[in-house]
Amino acid sequence: MTTTDPRPGDAAPGAERDDVVLELDGLDVVFPTDDGPLHAVRGVSYRVHRGEALGIVGESGSGKSVTSLAVMGLLPRTAEVTGSARVLGQEMVGLSDDRISRIRGNTIAMIFQDPLTSLNPVYTVGRQIAEAVRAHRAVGERAARERAVELLRVVGIPLPEQRVNSYPHELSGGMRQRVVIAIAMANDPDVIIADEPTTALDVTVQAQVLEALEAARRETGAALVLITHDLGVIAGHVDRVAVMYAGRIVETGGVDEVFARPRMPYTLGLVGSLPRMDETRHERLTPILGSPPSLLHPPPGCAFAPRCPMAEDRCGQEVPSLRAPADGAAAHTAACHFSERLGDASPADLFRPTAADTAPAADAAAAEAQPEAGTAPDGAGAGPLTGGSGEPLLVAEDLVKNFPVRSKGLLRRRIGDLHAVSGVSLELRAHETLALVGESGCGKSTTARLLLGLIPPTSGSVRHRGTDLAAMGRADLRRLRRDAQLVFQDPFASLDPRMTVFELIAEPLRIHGLFADGGRDRVRGLLRTVGLDPEHGGRYPHEFSGGQRQRIGIARALALRPQVLVLDEPVSALDVSIQAGVVNLLEDLQEEFGLSYLFVSHDLSVVRHIADRVAVMYLGRIVEVATTRGLFGAAAHPYTQALISAIPLPDPPKERARERILITGDVPSPTDPPSGCRFRTRCPKFAGELSESERTRCVEEVPALADRGEGHRTACHYAEALHLV
């Protein structure tokens, strides 16, 4: 097992120490800033043994990545690094660039979060892998190239003899990440540090990359330090876990023990913030209220005390040390003065919000934000979260959207079409949450924009309350904008940084001539409704956290009192504790105002928690539609089954025992989609279970979206229901 120890000097001598490949002792990192020193890492100590895996988790800004960059010697020269970081006994802190370069890539290697910025765009991937080999081995070009082909094969890239000549931009995101893994394992390192290696990837590609990472460990025998915010990934791929908060390790132990009985309130809060794929929908998630402290001025005592329901005076004065609670295993340590009090408490027991926390607005503010009489859908304010039987608000029939593909050069001729959306039909009902899920590039966001009339369809129709958008004049489209609003994935990119929050929320009211009629009070009420202080309306977007900025985006979308919100990946960029608060807010707003949501997402855990119905898209087509219960209880399309199978569970025993349905290869180009069933080129059933005549049917005949009963429709010739969670 990977072991960690808050006091490395107390480690057992002899053989145990010979087995340690990476050892940190009191590592501190300080960045000088104009506002003073920023203490990014504070006294981090841990050990990793040969062939074992340590997972490091925590919110953004907790110091996870900075710790590993300090070990690799990759921090800027202005950073002040103290303490000790040893790789196979070799001290890394203070080492010269020349000496550390001999170790980096040879004894210890790192996999970065964004592979596109890690790879040189002007060199082939084969040359870059070969370069890593030749930097530490006296081999010729031919041998290095053969090694590159071998490594590409190990990490699961198809046709490695051909792909070795590809440039990074010619590969998908998952393939690029596997190339980076191949570079990391080029010289059989003793330690591999993987910094958020799957964060920007679809779940199916994430599963492939994690398999490649496991193959790298088997091939090299390396120890692994896996940095991630995804507790499901941690549950299935590490031996021990270290939880970081405000630059410190606050809990560490065996992964089963930490997940089963967290001894630090922060860890318990992280577990409670997660929507679970293996659980039916419950009332609310349990977010951790508040925000991490500023590391420019770390608070005295326990850094988590301002957010901790268990905090007492001692917590604000005395820094708790990592220790084993009296009721726990010796190897399970937590930095909490009152670990024993947690007992078997659930996240809801500890982080149950008070009435003041949950009230989205005062009565006056709620009245200000309520839809006007006569404009809300029937039953607004009383719509159940599990609704979906109301009247259709938006109806799409056979939507097609093709974008022209043009040649390069001065005379840009049209040489083809990109088939973004191909024959999509769906409806969004009053008081319903319809989730649209699928991999990146499948057409989800394009479909959402077609439904809002933001882009014209190539063919097909969209009706809003029975009126075709194509027949609407400018005045009618203006009314549609009031009835249907869009919340973007990246709130920072969608908010004008030069406008205050008050101005941003007031802008839609001014555009539609509504601000003069109590607009100032309405903006203040909206800020209260989304859980923000109206007194902060004079601040700018950069002065708020990511979760707060997303709340600002939601308040802006609500300003015109719409009936429909289209939510395009609204929580994908947020930490899990902040995500939980935004998901709860969306549920509260739907119940209070009778809203309908089109929820675009690739995170099926969140979808299972919030959605009433789910539509699964693949390469521009809907391949399965069902109620949430029906889809997760009996997924019938092989693609849906692969998506559900790829979502990791934050439960180590369950995650290790699951059988995966892995799909290989990449999504085909939408400029030249496959004939017949578009999923057949990646379908496990097509590859291994069907007869020749059945495969011929998949190649030649487009499967219809057939009804399997109770509104469950599947576009597969040989659909077979499976219960996967």
C-alpha cells in the first residue's frame, strides 16, 4: 500500500525506507505578490512506496498541483520552496536545472492536465516520444522510433505505426493524453505524477485514458501520484488518498477507510456534495457552505473552521496536527481537534443548512422575482421536480443543421458539409427537466441553440407554444427571448468584465424597456434569490468565485422572468462542493417559479439527480430517450450503456467490482458520418456479438427511434436492456 506520514522522521528504518520512491517532508511553497506572500503549500509531508498509488484530492486552489510542480522543479524562479522532496533519496529542492533535468523524465515523470499545451505542435508525436527516450538513453533514431511505436501500442492507440507520424492537432483529446502518458513512461520511471489527467475529457474517453494509465503502471512498475477532483476516479484507481485544503493535507489513509468513515469534516462534506450514479434521486445534495480562505492571509488555527459546523474557539486558535483518531485505524490520520465526534455521522447530519442558509430570498425579494401575473405557466410555483406531464413548451421536429466546409486559400469553395444535427425530434414540457447528454461534438449545444432560434436550421422546425419559430417576426422573436433564456458553461466568459454585477443583471431589463418599472428593486431581489448579497452588486465578475459567477449568470437569465432555461453544461467547470450548491439552487428555482429546464451535460451523475427525462445524442442523432428512472434502470442502447458504465462511483468496493463496457476509437468525423447506424464503428455489440447478416443490417439501415414502452425509445436494431448501477 502507498503510505503517508505527517512525521517522516518517525518512519520505520531499514527495508521500509528502501521501498520509498517519493518522500515529502514539510514542503512549503510561497509566491511573492504585490499584496504580500501567498502561502500556496504549507508543510506537506507524505510518502509513496514502489508500485503503489496515492490520490490527492481537494478543491481548486488547495495546493495539489503546486506541490507536484515543486517536486518536479517546474515552479517559476520567484517561488520560494523550502522543506524536502526526495526521489529515491535524491533531494529535489534546490537542485540546479542541469541536475534536475537528469532526474525529470527518467526517474520521475509528470502527466499534465492539458495535453495540447504539453506537446509541441510542429513535431510529430513519434518524434516527441523518441526525443524523451534519447534524452536519457544512448540509442539511435531508429531504436527510439521503434520504442515510440511500442509505447503508443501499450497506451492503446490504434494503428501505432501510422499514428507515430501524426501531429498533435490531428489527434483527439483522448489520444493526445495517451501520447503524453507514453512520453511519461518512455524511460520506465519510478514515479509518475498525473495532474488532473482526465478533467477535460468525455467520460468514455476518460475510461480509455485511465486504462492507459493502468497499463503504464503495469509496464513500468512505477508508483503513481494521481491528482484529481473526481472522487470516483480516486475510488477506483488508488491505494491511499490524501485530502488537501488551503495548502495543507487534512486527512490521509487507505482509500476504503477514508471513503467509508471520513474523520475530517471537510472530507465528509466532499463526499456529501456528490450526486451518486448508484443511488436514486434524493431531495437535496449537501454542499459545503462558504469558500476556501485566501492564502495571502491564511486564518489562524484550522483553515476549515470558518466553514465547519463543528468549529469551536480552539479551532480558530490552534492548528490541528495530523493524528489517528482514537476510534480509527492507525494509518488513517486527520487534522481535526474533534475527529472522534464525527462517529458515523452522514454529510447531511453535519452540513444540514439552517433556515437562514436555505431561504433563497426574503418574502419581499421573492415577490419581486416572481413571474408577472398572466406570464407564468399554469401552476407556476407548484411544479414538482419530478413533473414532465405538462403542456409542451418547445417542440422540435426533424431538426437538421449542416455547417458548410470550405477549402483553404483565397477562393474558399464549399467542399462539403459538417452534419452537426441530423433529424432530431424532442419536446420540452412545462415544469420538466429534460437532459441532453452525449460526448463532446455530438451536437448537444447546437441543438440547444436551434431550440432558442439563435441559429437557423437547415431543415425541420421548432415550435414555441405551438408557433413555428420560422414564422415569427422580430417582435415575436423578442418575446421568445423573454420566455427562453440561456445559461452558459463558462460564466466568466459570458459576463462582460467591464460591467458591475448590478449592470449585468439589469442589462436585459433595460434592453426590453422594463428597468424603469421597479428594475432596481428587481435586480436586488434576484441577487437575493440566487443566494448573493445585494450589497455586492457594485462589484465586478472577477471579484467573485466560480460558483458565485454562475449564480450571477442564472440571476441574469431570470431577469426577464422566463418560462424556459437552457442550461449548457452549467456545473461542469465547478468544484464538487460548489456544484452541489448550484444544483440545489436550480432545483429550488424550478420549484418556486415553475421553470422548465433543458439541461445539456456530459455528467450523468448530475443528470440522474436533476432530470426527469433524458435524451442521449451521438454524432448528431438521438439514440435513446427515456425517463431518468427508465434510462438508468434499463439502458438499452449500447452507447448509453457505455456512457453509464464509464461514470466512476465514489465507492471503492463498488467501483472495483464493476464490469466496464469500454468503447474504442474516436467519434467519426461529422463531415463524413458512417452509413446505417452511426455508432457501429465503435459498438462493442457490433464488433463481437452480431452475425454477418446482422452487421450488414447495421451498415445499411439507419435504426429508427423505436418505442420500447412507457415512452422509452431506442435507435438500435438489436437493443437489449441492461441494469448497470
